[in-house]
Amino acid sequence: MFEFDQYLGFLSFLTIITIGFWLMIFLLTFVIPYWLIGALREYLKHGRGKKIIEEQKK
């Protein structure tokens, strides 16, 4: 069966894999959509501001 150091290695491996799994779930469901929506809002806001400045120059 397992010796104690192999058991600790296996537990640390499972812990790292589990942390990585939940980190990927968190990133894919919250962080990346939040970042993309914020970038899109800033892009649209910049485009509207550019149009307003061009209209004021005319």
C-alpha cells in the first residue's frame, strides 16, 4: 500500500488539482466575462465621445 510520504504527495497533488479546477471555474464564469463587458463598455464610451468631439469641431 502507500507509505506516509507517498500519501502526503498524493494529497498535495489532489489539493493542487482541486485548487486549479475551482480557479478555472471562477475565472471562466466571473472574471473573464466581467473583463470583456468592461472593455466593451469603455470601447463604446470612447466611440461616442469621439463622435461628440467631431460634431463640435464642425
